[in-house]
Amino acid sequence: MATNVGPIYDPPSLAHPFGTDRLGDDILSRTMSAATLDVSITVAVVLLSVTVGTVWGSVAGFFGSWFDYLTMRILELLNAFPSLLLAMLVIAVAGPGLLNVVFVVALLPLPDYVRLARAEVRSKKNWQFAEAAKLVGRRPVGVLFAHLVPNSLRPLLTYASVNASQVAATVGALGFLGLGIQPGSAEWGSMISRGQDAILSGQWWVAGFPGLMIFLLAAAFHLISDAIADSRDQGGSW
Amino acid sequence: MNASSDVVLDVKRLSGGFEDTDHQILPVLTDVTFSIRRGVSAAIVGESGSGKSITALSVLGLTPAGFSLTAGQIRFEGEDLLTMDPARRRKLSGRGLSMVFQDARAALNPVFTVGWQIADVVRIHQDVGRREARRRAEELLDRVRVPEPARRMKQYPHEFSGGMAQRAMLAMALACQPRLLILDEPTTGLDVTIQADILDLIADLKAASGMTTCLITHDLGVVAENCDQVVVMQQGCVRESGSCAQIINTPTDPYTKQLISDSRLVETS
């Protein structure tokens, strides 16, 4: 990442298409460098959350009894906290850092995934194909993971792509509050926070472009979710 | 072979019912008793609500929620299924006894290809690799007379007609090589010509593999043409059981007589 490559607070020009910030850093190159970080954190968070949530929720929905009861109480506990506040609390205790951010942000949508997977499996576990699978000698765990979970994936994935845009915004919000990854590293949220004073003095581009990127990333995930929803309407293969 | 090993399924004084809101059992089955000899094609006949399907589901351990058995025994090859431990019972399902449902398309998993599902069952019961399992699945589809098995393997259940799906279910049941195959109304809802095809197919497969079959139906015409042994049920009770010829020609029970005179058997014979 280039530092001090231009004059400070230079408005967008051919040399610096996104302008420069108060240290003279090129906003475009910082924005691009931050993209790898923000996109990979978002994808990692969603993958982690959807995987854990699907396994947890489908096991609870399939086997029921005390495990299901315990699961629901834990989810209610998680839902009782305002999500961003919870994330801030945990990071304040655990300290900033890439992995901590991923785990904490993954915790926020987890109850939704667990509930969704649980409801899907509960509604399908008495379907005939599940009973037929038992009849040909499958173990209950096999019925769950080979037959019921694949049948529940579409709503989960559709939700995951919508959720990814929320996650992108949350990661940005934590960065803005200085609770994200290491201070100083290029991340859209922390870049906005760096540029917030400059907005008042007229240098809109310092915070504006990173903000636009968060918006574009969220919009991109929405497009993916639309595509998944369309594949359902066309009677796709899954 | 002695007399007891000659019997595949022996149901003795089986009773059960649905629990109502006051925890009272409303009886659905009362003292159901019958046995099925090895190698025969048996049938359980009765109208809707006679308890024939719930008897079959009890044998398979798939009773619906709220239903419980209150008394009786279900012996499969001499072992009581009701007191058997779950792991042993699971081992029996598929290999020992298997079932073909009425609505074959609902019994296939909508998200996987038919070929994948049959190959999957092959792999549960036979120690073979993926490729060999697919080859055997294709062979099975060919055996149940599905045209173009190689192409059909790659299709999803929604691309199958009712009759083709029922054939695929038969292929899946055959993949387990069960000793007793229960067929719950396998031809209801199919065209008459396809009904006849499927019944012929079942008879041929039975002859080739030597398995015992138990057909559950309301159609006495189907029974008269295809079965050796008949159990007639009404309102949760067995009215009469015996060989097919005896029951069709010289029924002793008034309900059986009624059933025969109401069916089209009399007109055709």
C-alpha cells in the first residue's frame, strides 16, 4: 500500500481517481486493498454461520426432546441482546483481531439460521421420502444429513445471501467504531471513520468512496439472492 | 424345514389405537391375527379405515404420531419385532422387510436424481464402490422395465410419471433384496393398463428372487388374479383369512361375501 504518494486532501483527479486523505494516501488503492479484507471477512462469517446454524438447527429439529428445548432457550437468550451491542461487548472483552471479528459477527445471525434449519427439518421429517429412507436401512443420522438437510438448503442459502449484505454492513460498522481488525489497516469501516471530519470541511471523497463500496457489496449480495430465488421459480435441480 | 421357519410374518392378537385428548385409547386394531408363509404372495384386503395400512405400518415400525400398540406380537422369522432393540430392528429394515408406498413420487427424495437414490440404497446394503453401485442401479432399473435406464438414471423424481416412479421404488426395494416386501396400494392412482403392468412386474420379480410379498389393497380383483393367501379386514378386525381360492370361491364370513358380491368379480367370472 502506497503512503504519502500525493498531496493531502487532493480531490478526485486523473492521478488519484478517488482523491487522497489527510496523510496523502491514495483512496483508490486503500479501497482496493480493503476490498480483499472486507469481502473475505463477510464470506467467512456467512459460511461459518450458515454451517454451524444448519447442523445445530437440523439436529435440534430432527431429534427434538431436551436438546431442542435447550437450543430454543439459548437462541432466545442470544436474541434478547441488541446484536451490535453484543458484538461490541464481546470484542471489547476478547480484543480486536481478524478471527475475533469473524466469530463475533457470525454469532449475530446464528439464531436465524438455527431457527430456519430447525423449522425446515421439522416440517419435512415425516415426509414419505424420509420414512422410505428409514425403511431401506438408513440410520437416523443418515436420514437427516443425506435426505432432510439437502432438502432444506434452498431457503437457507437464499437467506444467507440476503444476510451477507447485513454482515458486510456490520463488519463496516465495527470497523467504523474502531472495534474491528487492527487499527490503521485498510478496511472500509475504519476508512469512513477516518474521513468523517473531512466531510464537514468539504472533502466528501475520503469517507464517501469506502461507503459506496459497502453499499455496492451489499447490493451485490442481494443480486445473488435474487438469482437463487429465480432458480427456484424455474424448477431448478435443487 | 419345520413349521415355524416356514412362516415369515406372524402377527398375534395385535391391538392398538389412537390416543385422544383424555389419554384414552380409541381402538383401531383389535386382536389382529394372521400369518404369512414363506414364498407366497399374500394380500390384506379391506376398505378404507379397515386397519390394513396401519397393520402394515406397525410391522415396519412406522406408526404415525399418536398411535400406540396396546397388546400383541409381531414375529418376523420367529423374532418379536416389538421387543427387539432398535439397532437390530434397523438392520432388518431393507434387508429383512421392505415396503413400497402408494404414492411413489412422494417417497422419492425430490433433490436427488433417481439413479443417485437407487445407487445410494445399493451402497447401504452391498459393499461396493460408487461406480459399481451406479452400474447395479442401472441394471435394477432395467429389471423393473424402465425404458432407457441410462437416461432415466440422471432424471429427478418430478420428471417421472406415477408408473415409472413406482418402478423406481420397486428397483430401490429390490436393491435391498428383502425377504418380505410389503406393497401398500402400489397400483392405486395409476391407469388400469399400467396397474396390470406393475402387478405383472411384481409377480415376475417375486418369481425371480423368491421373496415373499404382501399386497395391501382394497381391490379384490387384483387379489384374485395375483395372490395365494388372503386376509380380509374390516373395522380393525380380521374377518377371514385363508387361501385365495377358498376365500373367493367359498367365503364363510358375511362381510367377505358382501365384498365379493360388491366387486366386479361376479360379473366377470
